[in-house]
Amino acid sequence: MSSRIFQSVIIQMKDATDRVIGVTDNQGFVVACSELSMIGSYLDDMKGLAGEMNDQPFTTDERTYKLLGSLDSQSDYAVFVDGHDATAKCICVLSAVAMNEAKTNYEEKHDKATFIKNIISDNILPGDVYVRAKELHFTADVPRVVFLVRRADKSDATAIELLQNLYPDRQKDFVLCISENDLVLIKEMPQNFDSADVYAIAENIEKSIFRELGVKTVVGIGTPARHLRELADRYKEAQVAIEVGKVFDDDKSVINYENLGLGRIVYQLPTTLCEMFLSEVFKKNPIEALDQETLYTINKFFENNLNVSETSRKLFVHRNTLVYRLEKIKKLTGLDLREFDHAIIFKVALMVKKYLNSQNRPY
């Protein structure tokens, strides 16, 4: 990877001078050069000089060399420039500065991404987070949001590249490949952001991947992290958001952990407790005693805030017909959905039943 970085810098510098500029490894083989035909060749004049190199430029009959890196760290590369005059030395020193800066920036970016991945994967001790953040010049206490992108249909290697192009600031935003179907975006947010901003980003991710790649995705969003040490918990929240959404909001492609409501509570209950709850609620008849038309009526009644007139209008039935249906539900279950407390119990019971079905444990 370093050779690509060096070549990129050389291409930008070659128009400024007519001298050949290149980089060798510690064995004397050219890994990057403005003269492309030299890449891979061996420089004889560097032979035997590796042990004599220091921080200052040094010359041979043909070229000027300068080590990359510093004396207190082992250097694997050296810059060379054709010639051994003052101009060659000046170009060599300037080239070494540019190469070192490019290499350091790349390594810092790479290390930062690895650092973030270790945090969300719980592969780093909490105490080490502070130390490593300081070493990498990482701002620890800015707001960040974790977006978990799960590809539902198939895995596509170009999805990560697309996401990186959408959010190209590699110092602030990190795109990580977690598994064959999961990508994570850790996005730094401004101080005055709100939930609408977060949703817009998630929606942009989902729509862009579908538009460009034809791949369906679900995006789970964790609550905002105010410090690096919170990222692991926020990543777990994004995972929970997708799992809960799969049960209770399977028609949604963007699911925010903050908006899960009762679904989050039900999802965390033991299945045995859920089964016990359903047994207690439906003492007279099991929930299976309700046909699909009746369940549809119940859901519409909930959607319209227990308003009989509004629900009958949406169902295109007479008000008395709806009242009759509600009375029938009361006789079957013992719950009168026109009473708020009974409606709450019934709503939770429906969610519990849906959760048990998702666990392949039909009540």
C-alpha cells in the first residue's frame, strides 16, 4: 500500500522538475518512480550503503538519497533523486518531507479505522481507549452516530466503496466492514444536530445503495455517542434496532433505537415469561380464536387512537357494526378495547404474540 501512496505523491511532483524522483525499499529495489520503467529495478549504487544511512541526504556518483522516517524508528524506504548537486539535494529533502507526510497520514487513517473497529467490537480495554485516542490525535468527546447497514438480499463488495464515497472525510467518518452482510458508518455530527438530521443520513444510505447497486438494505441507528467509549454500546443499540424492527416494523428500511418503544421491551423479555403473559391475558379463549378480519379491525382501532367513529369511517362500515365487533371481541377475550387499560393490555399481547412467532415459538 505504501508504494501506491509514494507513487501518488511522485505523480503530483513530477511536473515541477525534470529530475527523476523515486523511492526504494531497504534492499535497493525501486517501489515508486516518476520514470515508470524503473519500478521494480535494482539500484546498484545503493548497495552496501544501508548501514551508513543517517538522517541527512547522502550521495553516490549517480543519485542523492534520503531516508524516510526518523532515526529513532526503523525505516524501510529511502527517497532518491537523479544527480548529486545542490538542486538534487534540495529536491530530495522536499520529496522526503512530502513522502513522510503522506505515509503518516495514511497510516494514521488506517490506524484510526482499526481503533474504531476495536472499540465497537469490544476488543480494547476502556482504559486503553484514552491512551490510544491521544496517540492517534483523536478527538474523543465529539458527538458521533453509529449506522449499521445490513444488506438483506446479497452481499456486494462495492457497497463499502459506495458508502466511503458518500462520506469521504476519512478523519471524521469511518466506514467499516463487519461481516459479509453488515457495514457500519461511524459519523461525526455537528454539535447542534437533531434526530431529523440522523434520519436523513440513514435514508440517504439506504436509497443510494438501492439506486446504485439494486441491493435492499436495512439501516439501524443507535443513540448518539458523546464519547468514544460509548461507541460499543451504540453499536449494540443499532443491532437491536434492526432485530426488533425485523419483528415489529418489517416494512421499514430505517429503524432508530430511540423509536422502538414497547417493541424494545418485549424483545428483551424471556420467551417463557411471554408465554405466561399470554396465558393470563387470554384465559377465556386463546388469541387464535380471533380471525384475520377481527385482528384487522383491532389494528385499525389502535391506529385511530380508539376512536370508534374515525375507525368505522376508515373501515367503511357503520358505527354500529364496529361496536358489534368490539362487543364480540369482549365476549371472546374478556377485554373491552374501548377502555384504555384493556386496550394497552391487548396491544402488548399482540406484540408478544408476534415476538413469539418470530422466535419460532407459537403460543
